[in-house]
Amino acid sequence: MNARDNFLETLRQGKPEAFVNEWEPFGSVFDPLMGVTLLAQPGKTIVDDWGTAIYWGENEPGAMPIVNEDNKAIPDVTEWKKYIKSPDLTQELDWTAAKAQADAIHKENKLTMSLMATGLFEQAHYLMGFEDTLMNLLMEPEAMEELLDYITEYKLTYARILVENLHPDVVLFHDDWGSKTSMFMSPDIWREFFKPRYQKIYGYFKSQGVIVMHHADSHCQPIVKDMVEIGMDIWQGVLPQNDIPQIQKDTEGKLLLMGGLDAAIMDLQDYDEAIIRGEVARACREYAPGGSFIPCLTYGGEGSIFPGVNDIIMDEIRKQSPLYFK
């Protein structure tokens, strides 16, 4: 069974022959929408089309928004319409290279995967900062409802253009909803502001036969049943600080959990191979019995920060598979 078919058996709660080995079944496609919306560049600070300053430091693994009192795109959420306009997605785009890349991925018997970032909560705090976003959910709910509706419609437009031109097998959506130990907001606030809007976005993808993978390397255990209800197929980035065996019981295999490896003890410059292999073995031992589990680093993409770490992880996953699969 190839990596693609083994993944699909895992997703469908069928009879996989081995652990899905992190990102092996997928091939990422760089589509032209990413070129319009993901403008960050290593070693530079840029201002994106929403008006957010995005900083990517030298020798740092990724970009971060820099939002303060002097540069926030929305200083007053009650007047958000005065300050921002979503990026223009009506421009004509050349999909030739992306389609060729997708064809090559399919010839390798892999699934095409497109990245959509950032999510609804992340886009909101990119525009006004964490503190304002969380306070405005409580203090200015009507304005936040309007702003989130606007962002949702933008994401739906993006989704339709993506599907109509490329139709990826999998979409990887990024939105972190918590820290390692708790959500950023109460479950009820999440359900009020974010759940119905994600049902629209993910409902569209599901109607088009696209597999929905959501990255959130966060504590999201209080809303796992809701994550199933919004149409999420895969929770990628599930931290071991969540009670993963309990989540497996609560979701009855309907949510494929991809993660479970503690990067904080593994992905280090002076890494210890024995610790890495031990952590992979622990995760397989504790989470394999509950099913619907893919051992993986909890980052929102392939690979490790420090060279060599991910090679050891994948090698150990291969060694663990015969212990759990016939």
C-alpha cells in the first residue's frame, strides 16, 4: 500500500498497513494565491495588503506579525471599515505552474495540498493585536461580528478561486486557538464567533470533495466535538498537552489527530537521538490504541527546525509500525 492509500485508509478508519509517516502522503503546491497573500520574506519586514507589519528575522523559522499602538491596522474596531480593505483577489492569475506541479504530485501517487493562511482569529489579531482582539470579542461584539463576517467572505472567495482553478485534494488551514495549556478564549466565545463561520468555509470545501486539515498547535480539547461538527477531517498539530486518548474517545475516530510529538524536547540544536526515538515510541504506544492517529511534529508544515531531527523521527515511525500493524 503506498503512502497515499495508507493515509486514506487511516482517514476512513479502514485497515492501514502502517502509521502515516508525518507528511509523506502529501505534496504541497505553491499556487498563485499564495503569491498574492503570503508576502513575508526572510530577513525583512514587509507590510501586507491588509496593513499588517510582518517580520521575518534572519535565521528564524518563520514570520510573525508585529502589531503595536503605533502601527495596528485597526486602532478602533467600531470603525474598522474606515481602516482596512481585504487584498484584491480579482486580478488575473497564472495557474500554469501550479497545475503542472499538481500533476507531478499525482504521478507520484500523492495528494495535492494547498495552504490557506491565516485563519479567522489569526487574521483578526494580525489587524489589531492579541489584547484588542480578545477584549473586543467581549466589549464590542457587534463590530467583531461584522469584521469576522468580512474576513469570512474573503476566505470563501479565496476558497472558491482555489477550488475552481486547482481543486487540491487537501487544504491546510492555519488558525491557532490556544496556548499549550488553555484556549485563548472560552469555548462559548469560540462557538459564538468562530464556529458558524468555519462551518461556512469548511462546508464549502467538503461540498467540493476537499479534505480539510486544520493546523492548531494549541490546547483545543474543550471544543473537539465542535471541530468535528464544522467539517474538520484532520486536526494537525495536536499537542501532547491535550489528553489525546480522551479526545480519541470523545470524537469516536471522526477526527484524525496528527501530531502528538513534543517538539520542545526533540527539535534542539544539540538534540539527543535517544530522546527523539523515545518520544516517538511513547506517542505511538499511548495513542495508537485509540486509532485515527498520525505521529508527527506539531509544526504547521513539513520538517524540523534543526537538520537531522526529522530524519530520526521518520525513521523511528517506520520502526514502530510493525509493532502496531500486521
